[in-house]
Amino acid sequence: MSNEPANCSDSVKQHRAASPKKLRAAIMTLSTTRTLENDIGGQGIRDGLLGAGHEIIWYEVLKDDAPSIVSTLSKLAVRDDLDIVIMTGGTGLSPMDVSVESATPLFEKEIPAFAVMFALLSHEEVGMACLLSRATAGVIQGKVVFCLPGSPKACRLAMEKIILPEAGHLVKHARGS
């Protein structure tokens, strides 16, 4: 799956060609009301990953509180069987939304273009309401971590337009290979 422009450089094409094709993922839904049974956003992320041939190693619904997020991300970061972590929920402006504040201090590298591209693509769908999301991404111990809004539509947008087309390439670089 690629959103590659026609004038994409040979170097970028070579990097993508050498990138892992099958990724091992963790999905973390952050909510005070959702469960695994009614987590539409997380289920959409899972279905997108599986449909693209990736593997789900871990999937849980946690409370949107900083200690749980930091503890869980720290445990996931040291696992050798993971490539990416996709978090959904807790990226809004509410005082209860703490995903970004919890994850970003753990980032060794930020991926600022993810937030920019997500905002641009979101604007096409929701207009200026895109300002309500603080979606972000970064790298923790060689794992690429995405923090997505809890909206199933936002999850689908990020997965289809950004994460699935580019995750392997990001993982390749995050690992320094």
C-alpha cells in the first residue's frame, strides 16, 4: 500500500523496498467507557493491520490515566516482539485527555510530520474541528508509537492514509537499519 508520488526519489523507493513488510503491533485503547467488546476504534485499527498482513501481539483497553499509560508503554517498549504501538483515545483538549502528555516524555525521537499530515487530512474531513486533536507520533526504543484520537473515523483515516502505507519505512529508520 503506497501513497507514493510519481516523482518519488529512487532513494525513498529503495528504503521502502527494504522496509519490513510484516509488522508486529500493539494496540492500546484509552477510555473510561470502552471495553474490548465495544471498542470500535481499536477494532478498526486491528482489522486494518490484519488486513494488511500485520500481526497483533497485544491489544488492551486501559483507563486514560497517566500512570497506566506510562507503565504500559514502558513495558511494551522493552519487548523484542513489537515494531509499532498504536494508541487511540486521550488526544483531545479535555483535562481528562492525557495520552500525549504521558507518551511524549518517553519519545527518544518525535515524528512531527505525522501530526502535520494527520491535521491536513483531518481538515479535509472535519474542517477546522481538526484543531481539537493533538495526534502525534514518536519512537521509543526502536518502536514507532502513534497517538490517535478515539474517533473511529479518525483511526481509519490515520491507518489508511498514513500508518499502513508508511509504518514499515518508519520502523526501518527507527531501528537504524
